[in-house]
Amino acid sequence: VLLGTALLHILPEAFESEAGAHALFATLLGGLMFFFLLEKAKLYRHGHHHEGDDPHHHHSHGFDAEQAGRGGWSVLLGDSIHNFCDGVIIAAAFLADMRLGVVTALAIIAHEIPQEVGDYIVLLNAGFSRARALVYNALSGLAAVAGGVLGYFVVGPWEDLFPYLLVAAASSFIYVAVADLLPQLQRRLPW
């Protein structure tokens, strides 16, 4: 869904504008690098291993909880920034075209649901109570609303930025699909 939305809807809309192809491709590259760095900053203190995954790991029990405890706040910060950007992207897509806005919002929702569940689990492992983890995760999600409102009022007068914001949205979708979702599918599919 993310790749289809990016490659078949968002990028063609951006490239139909009067913006230069070289500038749009540079924006795409910059967006991919930005989301890579954002993910690295978010995961700086939270690795993707689990206790017992590898018998050669010599960590004491509780290592993952200790790592998650230090990373809980960085996960919230990184997710808030990501959600804010998603809100701006959704606003720009709606301002460009109503159908594009709906498709973009649905694609963002499709990738946010599993991500937010994962963030909730990280917060629980970080020592947050269930209620506190849920509240902080919801507050992080509200950053998308703030980004959408700000995007609507700030981006509206600068229509020349729409193609670049659309390409930034596409870079987010492409990065999530290629870096996170496809590798997981390859590990899970038997062929």
C-alpha cells in the first residue's frame, strides 16, 4: 500500500507540477536520508534484539528492559517528530487534491497502527504503566494533528512547496516500506 501510494499517486502528482525533476529527485533523496537518520536517532538506545534470540549474547537478564528504559523517552520524541511530519504531509496532500489527501491519510494510518503498537510495547518495557504508556503514546500521536493544522495554515499560501512536500511524503512511505516492511515480509514468507 505504501509503495503503491508513493509511486502511483503521490510522485506522479508532484512531477506533474512545474517543479524541476532534478530538484524533486534531490528532495526524494534528502527525504530518504532524513527518515533514515530519524529512525537511527529514535533507535539509538533501543536495539531490535530480544533476550534469548541468540545464545551467544552474553547480556544479563533484564538487559532489554534496561535498554528500553533509557530509550522510552527517545522513542516518544522520535515518534512525535515523525507524527508531526505526517500531519504536514497529510495537509499538503489534501491541499493538492482531495482524493490524494484521502489516499495519503489512509496510507499513513496503515503504517502508523503497527508502529504505535510497537511504541506502546517499548514504553511498557521502559517501565511505564499501561495507562501512562497509552497516554504518552496518544499525546505523541496528537503531534500529527498539530502538524496538519500548522501545515494547512502555513503551507496553503506557499503552493509552490506542494510538490516538494508530496515528494517528502513519498520518501517517508518508500523508506518505511523498503527499510521496515519488506525485510519483515522476507523473513516471514517461506519462499
